[in-house]
Amino acid sequence: MRAYAVQCFCEPVVPVERVDHRPAGTEVVVEVMRCGVCHTDLHLQDGYYDLGGGKRLNLVDRGINPPVILGHEVLGRLVSKGPDAPLDDGAIGKAFLIYPWLGCGTCDMCLRGDENLCGKPQSIGVFRPGGYAEQCVVPHPKYLIDVSGIEPTLAATYACSGLTAYSALRKVDIDKERDLLLLMGLGGVGLSGLQIAMGLGFRRIAVADIDPAKRELALGHGATLVFDPRDADASAQLAAAGGVAAAVDFVGNKATADFAVASLRKGGMCIVVGLFGGDITISLPPLVQRAITLRGSFVGSLDELKELIALVKSGNIQPLPVEEVPFDAVNDALARLRAGHVKGRLVLAR
């Protein structure tokens, strides 16, 4: 089969040939039809995360070494299964979305259903070969999600950007009718977050983005208030709207996190999702006096993905813009994403 791999960090993805996999045990093999192009793929291509202060988290220190076949938003057709895979033969030929955030399967986190928080992750497209390929191997059919009735290109995005936004928003504990929710950044995950927030019943949503086109996009998709966080009166706009009860930072750099935390009213909470990188400093007395909460949220669990797909099927979440790109144009897609020239999501399609 043909795949597209990072052979050396900081270099373009290249096509490689791999032997077709014959599934053993509980394994299943999916013929890839769609695979989302995600900002995490850029970090994997670069080989590091920016920790701020000139420090880096190098992926080799996490056990991630080239070649890496990227792609964790995978949707495809089930083509074969191992002898121990608990699936009816009738499942062969059907399309499924793959839950990619696998763990070791044996630790306490995994056993309680939080594989995304496992200390020994085995994520597809990160530690295991992903969906930038003609086939993707999944260790057990429990990770296959029925997305029948959802447009396939859109469905692929729910495995990461949708799930990441959904899991973060589930952690937000405010009055959905009256309190103000702030979303920082309207990239692919942020736009998905706006759609999901509305589907979950949040009624007052402010969106901050430095790109005027994305602010217009936010207004067109239901945002109550949009603004440029660099404007001198940005904080005053939020204060006039009653203050921010909760903020979700879909960018995750110093500027966005600092702004989000500073915007919180007393008792507010900030959830950081994005991985653009950097660091923040918080003075301890105001942390206590303002009684604010700062926490991170990393993708989501298998159960949360099932919940999200059920919510999508109910019709309560509007689709976000998606653009199909041929697999052979993967480097162009990564370059567009890196330059910030994407409105919505890019999805590799065949």
C-alpha cells in the first residue's frame, strides 16, 4: 500500500510503500477514504512542541521517531478482521470513523475509559501508523464508530477537532443561558467548538480572533460578539457584556492564554486546548482572590466521541466548512494550514 510519512523531522511528507497488513487477533483493517489534516500533524512534522522560554519538548524524548505515518482523523471502509475480532461478517464493507486516542489498555486510566490520558499512549497517527495511507490498522473493533447518515468528509473531523472541542466544552460549568462563554481562536477546532457550543445550548458566545475574515465567519455561524483581542477596548467590550464566566483557548499560546485568564470574572474558568506553545505566569494571590480555575483539556475519550456523534446525528450541530484535498496534495494542505490560510477544515479524500 502507499502511505505518506515524515521520514525526517522538519522536512516534507514523502510517499512510501508498505506491505498490506494481514490482521491478527482482534485487529481490523480499514481502507482509508478520508483523513483530516490537523494542526497536530504540523507539530509531528516539526518534531517538537514549543514550551516557551526557549525550551522545547522534542518528540524523540516521547518515543516518537521517524518514520511517522501521520493522520489521526480517519474514516474508512472495513475490509478485513482478525480471527478474534468481535464483529459480524456483515460489518465488512461498511464505513466507520476511527477513535484514534489509544492507550496501553491495561492501566487505571484505560480501564476507566480515559485512554486519551494514558501515560503510555499508542495514538493512531502519532505512535501508531495513521490515516495518511491507503489502509489503517486498528487493534480492536471497539474503536470503530458508526457515522452512517453523516457526510463522510465532515465525519472525519469529529475524531479530533470535534472531539477536542466537545470534551473541553463538557468541562465548562456555567449558566448556559445567561453567562458569557469566550472562545479564543476560530481555526478548525475553534469553529467546530462554536458549532458544538451552540448545539450544547450555550446562548451567549464571544469569539476572539485576529483575522477579520474569521470574525465574520463567527458571526455567520451564530457568535453573539466578535472582536480582535489586540484592540485596546477588547477587555472593556467583555466587561460591558457582563464579564467572562468561562473561556476556552483553542490557540494555546502566551498571548491568547494571558488574555483569556485576564478576562475572567471572579469565579471564572479557563480551559486551554491549543498547542501552539509558550508559557504563562500567574501571580498566586490574585489566583486565590479571584477564585479562578485554569485547566487543560486533551482531545477526549471514546465515550465522549460516541456522545458527540449521537449529538451530530440528532441534528443539533451545524456542519462546519470542509474542503476535500487529494492525498497526493498532502504537502500543499500542510503548508496552507501552517500559513493559516484555511477557513474550516482540510480533509484528504479518495
